Amino acid sequence: MSKRKLSRQQRWRVEKVQAERARRADRRDSRDSEKLAAGEYGPEQNGRVIAHFGRTLDVRPEGSGDAVRCHLRANLEGLVTGDRVIWRAAHDARDGVVVARGERDSVLERPDARGQLKPVAANIDQILIVFAVEPAPHANLIDRYLVAAEATGIAPVLVLNKIDLLPEHGGELRALLARYEALGYPVVTTTTERDGGLSALHARLAGRTSVFVGQSGVGKSSLIDRLLPDEELRIGALSKDSRKGTHTTTTARLYALPDPDDGGHPGVAGGELIDSPGIREFGLTHLDEQEVTDGFIEFREFLGRCRFRDCRHRQEPGCALRAAVERGDIHPERFASYRRILDSLEDA
């Protein structure tokens, strides 16, 4: 769909609104500075952004305590859920102001409507790629998520949900899991239909900040609902006709998981989760051919060994990747999946 062209008057109105917003932000920042100078805010302290609402943030004090609604100073841009910040609480304890952002260990980005990368969450330890027995997963879809995760530098973990629906001997899914485990990827199996069905997931989440990604209907919201029994999370029903789910989460938020070893009280030891539509919609459109190639971890030892430096691993003679496939060092289905991903990016 082509963009609608604005008239001169419409452009003037847009510019006027943007200028007024900038003036309001400057006035708000000036008032915050005056309050800071006047001692109306307490000392600086560490915190973590648990939700973002435009120019305001919910900040959780380091250690413990309820979240505080904080204003964002005008010279601070680009803060996202999961960021570590320096903030000061008002003396009435009702609000606060964020004065600085701490360094990020990691950042998860996705393209915006213009194709430019924007951060959606920060300081994440692992990306949990959730798929399920139903709707049936496809290896190419899992590979796409793995490539996207590898590009972030954040460790991916495969989570097979709804294992209560698996056939007795596991079938093709078990063989598929074994293939990824052989590559070194952690694999966790879960179900909400049996006692202890989330034990392995609890162990994997403990002490880490995680995000869930995966296609609709695999049970991400249902898992979070069980992991966070005190939170009000909406769960989308699985369509009886299409067997595909619907998106339900609307706001990026960081949740502290209950610590099973501490009587179920929320805390860092129990781990943290960030959930957001911007994270779930995890794609490859921002990656180039080399980044996709690097995302297949078993390719790495063979890259740079092709006869031609510009080898695209198609039909070129002396291709080290294709030779590795023929020797059995690279699984042929993974290589075929790699080629399908590149073809889809070229088509796009």
C-alpha cells in the first residue's frame, strides 16, 4: 500500500503538533531540573524499567519494592522494558524521575514500519523459542527463529509445549529435537496438563531474564499465566477450525517470577520474563544473506573455506558447505532450510 501524500496544510499541522510536543517535553524537563535542584527528589538509586508508556516509565527499585511511575527526562530517549536506570523518588513517594540509563548487556531489536531497527527490550539472558505439538511445528520455522536469535547474540532455548499430546514414542518431533540438541541447543519440554509439567521450565528460567517467542497458538500466554498465577494475563483460545491461536498480549512488561525455593515469592532468583507483541513478532526481514548464513551455527567452521571468496553456496564448484553436507557434517534438511530462508528474503 502506497503512503498517502499530505497537503501543505496537513504537513503544517503535523509539524505544529510535533513542535508543541517538544516544547511540553522541554518544559517538563525544566520543571524536573528545578525540582531536582530544590531537593524535591531523593537520592539517586538503581532500578529496572518494567513497563514503558511513552514519556513515563514504571521503575522497580533494585532489590525489592513496588514499581514507581517515573517521568522520563527529555534528554533520555530510547529506553525500553528491561533497561537498568538511575532514578530519584519524589519525597511524597508517589512518583519519580529517571535521570540516566545504565549500560546494556544485550538488546533485542526489531524493524519498525520504515524498516529501521528499534530496541524493544534490553538486558535479556535468553530467548525461549516456544513451539508445540499442536499446531504442528515445521523445522524451517524453528530455524528462522534460531537464526533471528543468533543474530541478537542472546542465547536461544527451544521449548516444546503441549507434550501431553505427543504419541507414546515421541514420533518425528522427538527426532527433530534430538537434531537440535546435537547442535548444542538446550531443549525443554513442557505441559500445563500434568503436575510437574513445568519443572524443567522453572529450572531453566531461574535467575535469568527471558523472553518468549513463537507462532500463535503454541501456548506462550498460557505458560506465562501458569508461571505468574497472581498476574492477570489474557489467554487466547485456539480456533477449533484453523487450529491457530490469536495474539493476546498488548503491553511490553517485565514480570518477576515466583521463586519456588522461597515459598513462591517473586524475586530475581525465580527469574524474570518480558512479554510483548513486539518481541513475539520475531522476523528476519532486517537480516542480510551473511547474517543468515552466520545464524546456522554448524556452518561456522566451514565458512571461509570455499574455493571462491564470494561463494553463495549454491552451485559454485569447491563450496565447503555443500561438501560438508555430502560428508554428513551438515544435516541436509538444515541446509535445505537455509536455502529456503535465503530464497524467501530475496522474494521479499
